[in-house]
Amino acid sequence: MYDFSYHRPKSVADAVGLLKSKPEARAMSGGMTLIPTLKQRLARPSDVVDLGGVKELAGIKVEGNNVVIGGMTRHADVASSAEVKASIPALAYLAGHIGDPQVRNRGTMGGSVANNDPAADYPGAVVALNATVTTNTGKHAADSFFKGLFETALADGELITSISFPKAEKAAYMKFPNPASRYAMVGVFVAKTASGVRVAVTGAGACVFRVKAMEDALAKNFTSAAIKDIKIPADGLNSDIHGSAEYRAHLVGVMARRAVDAANK
Amino acid sequence: MTSATGIGARVLRTEDKRFLTGTGRYVDDLPLSRATYAYFLRSPHAHAKIKSIDISAAAKMPGVVNIFTGKDLVDAKVGGLICGWVVKDKHGQPHKSPAHPVMAVDTVRYVGDTVAMIVANSHDEAKDAAEAIKVDYDVKPANVDLAKALDKGAAEVHPEAPGNLVYDWEIGVKADVDAAFAKAAHVTKLDLVNNRLIPNAMEPRAAAADYDKGTGNYTLWSTSQNPHVLRLILSAFVLGIPEHKLRVIAPDVGGGFGSKIFCYADETMVCWAASRVGRPIKWTAERSESFQTDCHGRDHVTHAELALDKDGKFLALKVETIANMGAYLSTFSTAVPTYLYATLLAGQYTTPLIYANVKAALTHTAPVDAYRGAGRPEATFVIESIVSKAAAEMKIDAAELRRKNFIPSTAFPYQTPVALQYDSGNYPPIIDEAMKIADYKGFEARRAEAKSRGKLRGIGFSSYIEACGLAPSQVIGQLGGGVGQWESAQIKFNPTGNVQILTGAHSHGQGHETTFAQLIHDKLGVPMEQIEVVHGDTSTTPFGMGSYGSRSLAVGGSAIMKAADKVIAKGKKIAAHLMEASVADVEFENGVFKVAGTDKNVPLGQVIFAAYVPHNYPITEVEPGMDENAFYDPANFVYPAGTQICELEIDPETGTTEIVNFTAIDDFGNIINPMIVEGQVHGGIVQGVGQALMEGAVYDKSTGQLISGSFMDYTMPRADNFPSFKLGYKHTPCPHNPLGVKGCGEAGAIASPAAVMNAIHNALSPIGVKHVEMPATPLNVWQSIQGAQRQAAE
Ligand SMILES: Cc1cc2nc3c(=O)[nH]c(=O)nc-3n(C[C@H](O)[C@H](O)[C@H](O)COP(=O)(O)OP(=O)(O)OC[C@H]3O[C@@H](n4cnc5c(N)ncnc54)[C@H](O)[C@@H]3O)c2cc1C
């Protein structure tokens, strides 16, 4: 990796101050994406601002009808949290199926959502549960947060402080892992919450997307039979050595049906 | 002697203590004062002319000590890398032998070809400087698709090999085989691809070198499976450093699977440059360099035909293979698809006539060479696939067809039509045992139950034989091999009675330190903790050939037994003197010399002490000391054989395959440490299943970029992909080595791809799928199912 200056602030304010004052500063939470990027010399930040010392960023609490998870909360903590398991078991399940134990013990909610890797799992949950992303400057609704391939609504120097997930009446996540990386090749999060039924797909396209036709059908009849004839067009879906666009389109249907069945269990 | 730690005992591996506590010493761990660090600039193109290389800006970068390019090697008259095995084509001509410059001079021929070496005070500074080197490439069309590599118009890799053909080789008499086909009641035809694999040893390749100006001695630490052979190649062919002035040390090495047999550009450069730089140089491959530059394995395109009579007796086998050599001929590359492949095509069967034609092709891809099994997995895959296909076509049970054609146990030694003479074996009890353990009888019920859950269940056999324990030197010489294939051992007792076994074999995961110690413990009665196995250093161990081809125990272990016999013979003379008896009356048992029929005895330790402190000693007849060495050249290969049965379930909706049962019954002859053997079989099966279901080196067919260039895209098998394996053994001891052992290191990887793919075909044929290539990834299986459904609809 190239040389950079390393900082470990103790508060969000200090972290934001550093990010704004340095020309090419990058925030780091678990480093699970950032460090490999640096090692491969694909990024050259002047400064790395490690959020690991910012205590206010980590933690899980239940606030009314919402589970609020701090940006620095590790995947392993989400997976094993009694609150998450009780309120939104599908979210705990999702977190428990990210990467491997090492990644789950380093990787974070904020880092994953801010990075918006097309094959990341969390974006599916954020969109399907209609979560709210809170930053040091304001709030983003899920639907307007994920903008495209590795692109989000975050401005320069804006940090995710927490994400608030509404409790779900029914929810499930079905992941078809990429055989090599085990990221999501297709992941479908189906949820029935106060905002209705949502079906969010990650891994299949450039960015997480919703399947309106399935949502409408499930709103009327929340069973896998209700969506069995809904075909997803392959146009614009990802295609690589592990999965053609047609295969991914097909898997969206399979994973969605299995998710609905799991949510009904 | 049978004891808790002797031959046959499940002794925990003594080396594991250091491996599991992080105290192993690998090349990269070496503390070398004043060390510099090397970084290699690699070609980003599959095929390009180098118009110019400008190092001027890079040379001025901070920390840079020196930069070398191919031109520096030409100026210094450094030789190229060699291919050590001359294969003669069907006209008796030696194979085409294109130049293999250590670093590219005017042309790069694969993504990863070495362009420049940067030596700096730190790894990062070397890498910074590499980015400042300006190479002007004239990019040329690349020849990447093996099936088309020999076609007219394919981009030529080397002018010395017109049409990219390295050799057109054959074995067997085609006319005889054709005549047998003309009379056949049934002919089964099969086209298949043996997918290209990337070895991915856990420890990447590494090298470090130090030059001692005072003595003119070089020391090279290298992640080598065979340090003496590496030294020999570097001395005699590449660098010209006299052999006695070059010490090669292969310390702890974290896996090789063949990829660390060969002499690569990297260690050659590190060694050569050490004297020019005047400081030690260290280099460790980054993982992406391993993907691009380790020699890859397999990569065949094959057409095979099997002729059978009406009862299913095999009449003849015909095989045509194009084998990928990559861009340059690596150290043993030419032998792998010929002598290690086509000579195995008889398998366990009495097929009387076999003809094989192998064309070796050059492509703009990384060199291809031996990888766990080397040729034998490819042969087994051809035979066992076509036998199962024939069984399905003729509606004969797959096990029954195999049994019908097995070489009977009374026929050994058995001369095959493809050169080898199998020394021993008894195949029917192996398949019987495998079928019993796998509950073959209950399979159809399990298939039906799976169907009720929406799953397609299949079962597949693979009955393999392999020739390993490389090898009788004369045979190797006749076939064009450039080295002897014996092994050496030295047993060096210390005055206090403990002992060092020095071996020319090299352990890089196999557990030699335990297995070899068990041999001496068993034979001489020395306690395990007083035995040290020393390997991997050309200055301390006798010249030896290293470890590959499942040879360490069968050949290296036999050398140890020979040396131990010499210890006993000498010990008897000393003991006779001490007991005032005649040598002829002295017996040795359980570590004690005895006079037969009396209670007179002296323990070995006392004899050793007398040998080093020869105060009361037959000094005029026996030399002092106890340090015996032996060289063992095997009389034949050894022939492990076995049957594997794989049972799996496919989810037709997603194409995902789950292995639900895996049985392997092997005949490895006598077994020294069953726990280590199990580990070898487990690892081998996993590697073979990896090939069948997951692994595949994928190059972009037009640009030659390695698409599967990291673990993000190259699927490695993981523990959670497997059930617990069911293993068992049958024993027909090898008749020609003192231990009665056969090899076990490659068997799992040799047999399993066919077992898995036969199970896949068995599962999918009821829904009309005809053929699935490896790797049977979910995408591949799903597409095959879609294809069959489309066909059915038409
Ligand atoms: C081997 C491996 C396997 C993996 N498998 C999966 C998988 O199956 N599924 C999956 O979803 N993911 C997977 N991941 C990714 C993992 O889940 C990490 O969460 C993800 O890489 C982000 O890493 P991180 O949280 O450590 O963030 P970092 O790497 O520290 O940061 C990532 C990016 O986000 C920015 N950032 C970090 N924190 C914040 C914040 N609070 N606000 C704003 N921006 C921020 C950083 O500047 C950086 O650009 C895998 C990773 C690895 C290494």
C-alpha cells in the first residue's frame, strides 16, 4: 500500500473534522474493504480516519418499533444480538451469513452500507425493511440512499452513525452465494412491515433493487404461489463467470419464493 | 515390532506442534541482516512485443538498489530455464524446445510473464519503483483457446514451434485398435475437457539468497519440493554456479502439490542478483502473482472411444488429447501428458489394445506442469468417465461392467498394452467393500426419497490405478527423463544414542518427520523423541530427488530401511565383540543385540556408545562411528488402486450440488501411519472434488487476461462442502520394496473427479442431460438442465 497518515479520533465530530480538513481522507470502520483496496494500490488516501475508537458509533438498541444499529456495529454482533433475533430474526440471519468469522468480527454495518457493493447483503435488508440511514448531517430514506454501483447519497465527509430498522411482521432473507467469494450472487430480502410488503434484490444487478410486481402480488396474498409466475427480465443484470444474467434472473424468482416460504414459517 | 508408535500406529504428527503454534520457519520468516527486497514487474498482456523498457525514472526512486531486465541476463550470458524431459514424437524426433528466457527479452507471452526485477530497501519501495518503469508494448493477438491452439491462423507463441505444436506423440498401434473397433458390438464415444487448475498452495512461492563474497558461496532459500534438483538445474543449466558453491535450503514449506517442483524465474533471479547487489535479497509472491505465475495443472481437450463386445468386455480404447503446455515448457511439462498419462489408460482393466495420440500445444497462458496426480487424474477421468458412459448406454450396472473387465488377481505381474507392468493388486474385493460401505443396494430407495424432496440424487464410481513411487531410473532414462529417480538416506547416530535421519525427500505437508521416525523407531527400537528427521538442505542431506509423485515413502522410506540394515549389520559386529560371541550368533530385536539361545545381550545404545568411544572395540575390523547411508533405486513403480463411490444431490432449481456420501477404499499396500494416510486421502478427495465441482482457471479468450485471478473468482473447496468421508483399506503389499508400501499422496485427487462427474451424470440423465463438463458449477448444471428441457420441448 501507499503511505498515508493514520488517525484514531474518539468522537464523530473529530472524525468528521479530520475527514473535512484533509484533502484525500477516507474513513475506515472494519477495514474489510478498505484495507484490501489499499493493499492492491487501488486507492491512495492521504489520511485514514479509523472509526474504531468512536464509542458512540457501536451498539444495538430497540427504540419503540425500531431496532437501531450503530454504524460501527460488527456483523458478528448483529448476528448474535438478542434484540435483533427477537425483533427481526431475518436481519440476524443475514448478518450471520456474511463472509466468514474473521470478516464478521471486523466488518461493520456502516462500512458495508456506505460501500454499497452490488454483491453486499445488507442493502437488501435496508431497502426491504424500509430502514432509515442516519448520518452526522441528517437522515436518508432507504429508497433514496442507494444510487448505483458503489454509489450512495452520502456526501463527502458524511458518516453513517446508525441505521434504524422497523420491526417486521414477517421477513426472511435468502442468499445464493457466489461459489468463490460467497458474497451474494443473488440475495432476496422479503419483508412485511408497517410500510407494506417489500421485495429487495441484491447481487443480481448493479445496485439493490425492488421487484414491484412481486410486492403487489404478495400484498394481496403473502405466499410463494402468488409470485411463482412472475418472471424477472435478465436485461441489465450482472453477468460473469459464475452466473449469466439469465441465471441470476431465474435465481431471483427461486430465492424470492424460498424467502416467502421461510417468512411464513 | 508393534508398539504404540511403530509401524501401523496412528502417531500424532510431531511437526504439527510448531506448525500449530506459529513457530514453523518458512522462507519469508528468515531474518537476514541488510536484506533487500525484490519485486517483479509482470506483463499485463498475454502477447506483446516489448518495444522499449525505460527504467530511468524508476532507478532514481527512493530506496531502489538495482533494477534488472531481460537484457541484463543476455549480456551476462545467463542460460534460459529448462525442460528436463525430452519426449520424442511419433516420428522419433525430440519435442520442439523453444527458448525460455528467465526474464522476457523482446516478447511477453502470458499475463504474468516476468519483465523486470526491482531490488530495493523495502518491498513497498520496490513496488513504487515498478510503477515508474515505462514499458512500451506492441500488443499482438493472443492464442488462448486450447481447442483452437493448433488450428491454422492461431497466433504463434514461439517461432521454434511452428503451428504451436510441441510434439505429436503416440503410444500403441493404431491399425490394431482400428481393427478391433471394426468388430465391436458397441462403441462408446466421449468428448471431454479436463479443466485447468491453479494449485494455490497455502504458502506462496518465496525465495531468498545471500552471496558470500569471501568464499564465493551462494545460499538460496527456496520454497522447493526438491532442493537438490533445483540446485542441479541452476548450476548445470541456468546460472553456471558450480554445484558445490551453491547451497539450496528448502525449510518449512507450506504445501506444493507439484507447483514447487519446478525451477522458476523468480528464485533464479533472486539467486543471480544476490552477488550483483552485494546484499541478501528476499522475495515472496503476492497471492495474485501465485495465481498468474505458479505453473497451472491439467488442461486437456480429449476425444475417447471404447470398443466393447456384446457382453461388455472391453476390446480396445482409442484416445486423442490436446494438452496445454502454456507459453513455455516448464521443468517436467512434456512428460505429464505422455508418460504419466497415456501409460495409465489401461486402468484396472484387461483392455487388450490401446492407442493414444497426444498433441502438446503452446498457448499464451501460464506454463502448465505437474499438479497433484500429474497425468494420472487426467487418464483416470477419461477411463472412468467412458466406462460409466458405456455402462449406461449398454444398460449394464456400472459396478458390474467394471468387475467384468478387472484384471484378475491371478494375473499379476500384469503387462498392460501401454508399457507399464503392474506389480500387484486385487481389485474385486475393493469395489465390493466400497459398495457395502456406500450401501449401493439402498441407493434407489434413497434416490426416490430425494425425489420426493425435489432433489435429483446420483451415484458414481471411480476405480483408479496409478503408477507412482517415481521411479526406476533406467526406465525414466529410456523415456527421456533427464534425472535419476532413486532416493537417498543417511542414519547418523550421535554418541549419546539419539539419531538423525537425513533424507533427500522433502516434506511440505506430508508428515515425513513422523512417518520416517516411525520407521526407525520400529526397526531399531529408538524412542520417537530421540529421532530427528532432517531434510531440505543440500549442505546437510545427501543428494536426493525430493518429493512428488507419491514417492517419499516407497522410495525414500526404502532408502531409510536399507541404511538401517547397515546399522544393524555393523552393530552386530560391535555387539559380538562386546558379548565375546561370534557375529553369526548375534540377533537384533526390539533395540537389543542378543546371542541366540543365551541371555547375553547389549542394547543398541551401548553399541552406539562403543562405536564413538571405541575403548573396548574390534578396531582392526570395524571402523568407529555409526553413520550409514544408502541409495535406493526402485525396481518398478508402485501401483496403488482403489474404488471411490460418490453420492450427491442436485437442486434442479438452482443447479447446486451437495455431496451427501463419499466412500473411498484404497490399496496402498502396507500402511505406516493410518492417520497421516487418512489426511492425505481427505486432502486428495477434496482437491479432486474441487476440480469436479468448483475450480477452473478462466482466461479471457480474446485478451488472455486471467479472469479467475483471485479467491473472489477462483472457487476453492471448503470444509463445509463435504460430508465425513468413509474410508477403508485393502492391502496387497508391494512385492519389490522393503516396506511393502505404495504411495497415497495423489490417489484421492486422481480418482475423485470421475466419481463426482459420474454421479452428476447419473443424477441428471433421467431428465435428459447428456453431458456436463467440469467444473459442474451451479451455473453449469443449471444451464445443462435448461438445455435438456429446451431439447425435450422441441
Ligand atoms: C473475505 C470477505 C468476504 C466478504 N463476504 C461478504 C458477504 O458475503 N456479504 C457482504 O455483504 N459482505 C461481505 N464482505 C464485506 C464485509 O461485509 C464488510 O462489511 C465490507 O467489506 C465493509 O467493510 P468494513 O465494514 O470493514 O468497512 P471499511 O472497509 O472500513 O470501509 C468500507 C468503505 O466504507 C466507508 N465507511 C466505513 N464506515 C463508514 C461510515 N460509518 N460512514 C460512511 N462511510 C464509511 C469507508 O471509507 C470505505 O470507503 C466480505 C469481505 C471480505 C473481506
